[in-house]
Amino acid sequence: MRLLRSTDLALRVLMRLAVTGDSNPTTRDVSTAMDVPYTHAAKVVAELQHMGLLTARRGRGGGLALTEEGRTASVGALVRAFEGEGDVVDCEGTATSAPCPLSSACRLRGALRRAQEAFYATLDPITVADIVVDPTGSLLLGISPRP
């Protein structure tokens, strides 16, 4: 299973904000520090704000700040929210691909679903605060964009 770029970025944004203390970086600051396009960072920040995990204020004295809900958010819930509830494989087919001919008697789909749920269950008890404990937190503060 591979996470979407937006899922990865959402987790990194929350981690970064969890260690910034009183400073309130802007979306541009975060995108530069993480070496990702500003537009992609802005979309992820907007979604995280919509979810109530961070606040974003414009203008002088503005910037991004992690909410208490963001600090205590479950990593598993975050990954589910960004990845969606879909199966690991698409057995039903799409507009450009036919359904799998094994779907009526396949055991793989169920096994993959159980593996996906085990993946999420492993992440469920872990919070954003848990994943920024040192040495990770100190390293996050020292990250600068690539030259």
C-alpha cells in the first residue's frame, strides 16, 4: 500500500506545526521548508483547516497553528480521511477497465481488505503528538528546503 502525496503532506504539515511552538509559519513557509509546490500545500492546509486540525489566519500576525484536536488526532483517522474508504484493488472495474473475472469467487479481495484494516488499526492509537517526540521534533525544526 502506498500513501497518496496529499496524505503524506498532511501528516508532515501537522508534524511540523506540532513542533513550531509560538511561531506561526505561513503555508508558503511550510511548502518551502518541505520542498513541495505551494498550490499542493495550500490544498492540504485547506482540508486540514476544514477538518478542524489547524487554524489559518491571514495578514500581519497570521499563519498556521495546530489546534488541540490536531495535536491529539489519530494518525489512522487522518490517513483514512485523506486516502478514502476504497479497497486496495479495484475489483469492480472502471470506465476504462473491465471488472475482474474472479470477483465472484475471489479470496484475495477479502485478504487485502483485512490487511488494509490491520494497517489502519496499527495507526489508530498513534497521535500527531506521539510522532513528534524527540529526536523527530528536533529534526523537524532543523529541516530547511533543498538548494
